[in-house]
Amino acid sequence: MKIIPAKTPNFVKTLFPNFIWNINTPHKELYLTFDDGPTPEITNWVLTTLKAYNAKATFFCIGNNIEKHPLIFQKLIKEGHTIGNHTYNHLKGWKSRTEEYIEDINKTQFLINTSKPYITNSDLESENLKLFRPPYGKFKGKQSKRIRELGYKIVLWDVLPFDWDESVSKEICLKNIISTAKGGSIIVLHDSVKASRNLKYVLPKILQHYSEKGFVFKAITS
């Protein structure tokens, strides 16, 4: 039995009002986010699947993976998706010294800024946008404060389907999204090998399901 629910309770959101849990919008919009890439075995598949539905997303990238796979990272940007910082080494904030944690974030942001292939007019609005998601969704209060002082918007999630968890079936993973996501929901998925079984089942189905209902999938841009 899981302690963490697929849908983030409202009382949790009110306890941490400085974090972005969902996007306030009157429109039928959903916000897919992908953590832990870029990963050669799965990220390219994600991009192809998103493109088939004209869907945009936000990728919270690990700096070490950006460094190892720069061409895939550049492809994310070229195809109109936005980028978030997920630390360089996927650090556990609650087990890291604050200075070490901030240094890891800064290293990743440098890679994000210097690895971008080009800037077009359509990019200008989000060019200076700094998004951060803590690995495991956990960090210390002092770390959170420092990160926000550095100009980052801290993005968590409204829907957590547990795609990375091998004990969660692909059918339950899909149900966790279909039964909870609504307009403005931020959904967290993982473009990782570990999550690929569930992700390859879930992603095409949610894109089709919500597209048929008139939803559009957008990247976080503000």
C-alpha cells in the first residue's frame, strides 16, 4: 500500500505555497513533465510520441545526462519543449549539504544555458525562465529558500502516477492519471529506462484520451 497518493492533496499544496503544483488556467490544458533524462533508450521515443499529437512538455534534466547526451538535449529544445533543472547528480537534498546541493544545481544550469543550440523569437519569452524540480520531490527548507533566491521557480506536481515503480502495473499507472488529471494538472513521468515499461504503455494512451476530449498539452513557460 502506497503512502503517497497519485493526486497531490490540496492541504499539501497550501502548506507549501511557494511551489508550483499546477497551472491555474480556465482552458483545457495539461502539462506533461519528464524527469531524469535525456536518456538515449527512451527520450527519442518520447519526442516522437509527443510530436504525433503536437504535444509540448517540460523536461527536468539531470546535468550529467545533458553532458553525456548533448544532441538529444538540443533536440528537446529544437522541438519546442522547455527545460528544467533536476540537479547534476540526482542528489537527495535531505542528505546533502546545502552548499553542495546549490553547486550541483549551478553546474547543471550552466550546462543548460551553454548547450542550447540557438535562440529564436519564439524562445525569447522563456529564455530566462529557470525551473527546478528536486529529485524525489524532497529537499531542506534552507535549500528551497536559496534556490528561490537564485531566481528559480520550484515545480512539483499535481499527478504522480508512479511510472518508475516496477510494482505498479501499467494499467494502474494509466488509471492514476486518467482518474485524477484535470485542466491545469502538472503530470510527472520519467524518460528513463526504469520507467520505460509503464511509460511506453501510458504516454500514447493519455495523449489520445485527452486529445479526444479537446485538451492540449503545453510546456511550462512562465
